[in-house]
Amino acid sequence: MYGQELSKEQQILLLVHFIKENPPARELKRALAVKLVLEGKSYREIQDILVVSVGFISESVSRFELGGIEGMRSKYRGSKSYLTAEEKAEIIEWIKSQNGLDITELECYIAEKYDVVFKPIQSYYQILKEAGISWQKGKKVNPKQDPEKVNEKNQEIAKILEENREDIEAGKLVVYTIDECHLRYEDVCGYG
């Protein structure tokens, strides 16, 4: 055990030097908690001074006894990314090669090819953003559009308008129109 090799005064001196290095807040609190224990403060006093739990103080003392100053340091260095930079670049290239896609298609592609499923859907939106694509962008041409049906509908509308021309011009009849907006990628119509 680390703590048995040094006197209490030497341990406090080590902790003081570590504290003067201005470590991250959690490491600083650990060192202060251990220093106060070595100085004879009760856990209750330390809890009130540092606003930490008794478990935090106990764990800090154990970490110091087992690993010295290195035991005070945080081991957490962030989580490992689910996708490597190369895999993410491949996905972005795939997205750019698509003629429009939705989140479900992106989810399926990543799950099948890379065996990764993100729990928060925001992760998929982030990948789209990195690819320079927003899920709010409108598509210029409706892929399901049938020119013949559109022409038929236009003729039908023109016939109705012509039949009611006099009432429309006299202000007796008001024409209300609705247009569809197919949201796909980022443009003014999509935002509207």
C-alpha cells in the first residue's frame, strides 16, 4: 500500500504539490478530501467543506492509499467512438451519392454495414449535418410525380375556374388553393 511507505506529513506535502498543479476539479476535490482526512478532519466536516458525499471521501482515501497521486487522477478519458473516422467518411460519401434518403434508410445502412445502432436519433442527424445535408431540405422534383395525372388535374382545375369565371371576377366566389411541399433537403420551401 502506497500510504504506508510515507509519513503523514510527506503524504500531505505530496497532496499540496498536486493541488498546486491545478488539476481538474474532480481530481482537486479528491486530493483536498484526502488531505483533510490526513489532517484529522472528520468525514462530516469534509462533507460540509467540499460539498461531497461520504462515499466520495472514502473512495478518494482508498484511491490515494492504493495509487498515491496517480490514484487521484481521473481514469475517464471519454467514450470510444462507435465509428472510426474512416467509417464515418465512408458513410458521408454514401449519403452524398444518394438521391435523397430518410433517417430510416441511414439507420439501416449503418446497422447493416457497420453493425452500429445509435440510441439517440440525434446521432444520425449529426452525421447528415457533417455530410452537409439537413433533414429539412425540400426536394426539387417529386419522384412519385406522374406527368399525365398532373396534366389531367390541371385541366380539371382550369375547367372549374372557367365555368365560374363570372362569379370569381364579380367577387361572389373566392378560390382557395393548397399546394404541397415535399420536405427532403435544406431549402427555403422546406423551411416554409
